[in-house]
Amino acid sequence: MAYARNYDGPGFATDLAALFRHQLNACALQPGELCVCVTDTAWMPAYAAACMGAAEALEAKAVQVTFGWNKPPDARALAALCEVADLIVYMTAHTLHYRPEIAAALARGARVLCCMEPPHVLDRLRHDAGVRGSALAGARLLDAASRLHLTSAAGTDLTMDLNGRRGLANHGVADTAGHLDFWGLGAVQTAQNEGTTEGILVLDVGDCVFHLARFIEAPVRLIFEAGRVVSIQGGLDAFLIREALAAAGDDGAWAAGHIAWGVDPRAIWTQPINQTPNSGGGGADIESFAGAFQVQLGSNDDVAFGGANRSRAHLGLCMRGATAHLDDALIISDGKLTEALTGS
């Protein structure tokens, strides 16, 4: 028996509206601003309704736009709403953070928030000032760094060049002009320079390939040369990673896309396989788990990363117990955030 709250019933509707008010208030939504709530015909309609109600409760103007689920949003319609919105909240399976219309909105100072996690994740990983502070501190360190060196007791020894790539602070709210964020995510990210990732990455038992919701059962050894995976050695998990990359059907799937580390102590490592009281979700938890380090394979050409690698693949290899240096500064030690990132 699960002795905890269930978020699937109609009784959560009132709390969902209050939850959206909390998050939109953290996004600095002001009276009179225009909040555009974007959804699609297959997405949970309660999200858009809660977003609309929350925006109006904050005395902002609110508009809901619903696109069809089965084809990309029309460019003219998307451009029109991006030209006028102060805050865009999108609750849709369409990956709008790859769209040039969203890039244009950010360039003129709009804020953009992606909301795609299930209700229990949105609630548990709601805006938190401490997570925001850790994410911003990490992004500042990335901005000043030129090289990352990643090691682990399992055998990881990986380097990459960061020159010219900006650090991204993700803390779940779009609270400043030109900022895009993902509700539930507490992480620091950047796209390393293409072609520079070199060395060995070892996924150990209990690490996670979160896009597959797969926890590693036996070590997997990946070898990188000139920014690309050239060898994946191991048992079943190595086979599954190779299959996932091959299924993308493009050359970019095998390239290192971006790196990240989590900063949220509330994240649950086992969420992808939790069944009760609330199943579902887990991507935000794995990416956000404090001290976990991710090396992602595939695309990094969205509006935030601004990289050059295009692929249908976006496969996150997430490690516990890694040690990371930015230039000569230790930022993560055996999977624990250092004082430079926590301020403690």
C-alpha cells in the first residue's frame, strides 16, 4: 500500500491551479503582461487551464493556443504569438525549443517555460531559491572555463573544450528577459565544442541512460575520439545504447552533444522506475539529481545550446560518483557538489 498522496484524481485540480500560480509568480509574470499558454490536442488539458487561471489570478493577460498533435505547429501562427508574448508557457509534445520562432522571441526579451513533467514532479520540483542559486553559480563557472576534465573510480577519463560556449542555468523558471527554462529541471548545462571530446567514459552499475529509463546493470565503456563515440563495449546495456543511436538513422547520433550536472537535492534517482504512489516522469529527476553528471549524445542545436550537431538522437548518459574539474577548479568530487556550487 502506498502511504502518500496520489496526483491523478480530480481532487488535485485546485492544487494544480495554485501550483501554476507559484511557478508563474516565480517567472516574474507582472500585471498586464501577456502570457501565452501553448498546448496541443493530445496533451493534458488541465495544464493549459491551470496556466490560464494562474496568469489571470496574477492579473496578467492570458491566451491559450492549441495546435494539432500530429503535425508541427504552423510557422506563421507560432511566429505571431512569439512576436507579442511576454511569457510563453508550452505544454506540448512539440519540441518548440528547436524552433526559430522561439529563438526570435527570446532574442527580443520574452521568457519561455516548458512544462512537460507529470503533476507529481511539477509539485515536488517546483521553483526553489536554493536550486536557482546553485544553477546560477555553476553557469558562471562554465562561462569562465575553457576545459572540462571528467574522471571516475569506474575508469572514466574524459576531456573536452568549452571555449566560447556559454553556461546555462536551469532552475525551472523563466524569470529574466531572454531566458528559456524547463519546469522541474535543476541543472547546469553547456554544449562543448564539437569535435573536442576525447577519452573514455565508463557507465557503472546504477548509472542511468534516462531516455531509455534504463539503469546500468554491468559496466559500459564508451571511447570518444574527435568528439565522436567510436566504440561501445559491454553487455546488454552497451547493446541497447548502440541500438538507440543506430535507430536515429543519422551520423550526428554518435557525436557528443552537451554536458550537464544536477543541483537539486529533492530529485529522486529511482523516479523512472517508481510505481507507487505516482508513476511516470523521471527525466527531470535524473538530470537534476545533485552531483550526477551527464554526457549527452546527439543533438545540441536547440535555441539554448546553440550547437551545430543535428540529430534525431538525444541520449543522456548520467553518472553517479564522477569527479569534474573546470580548468583546475574542482566542482564535483565523487558525485558530490563542492562548495563552489553550493555556497556551503
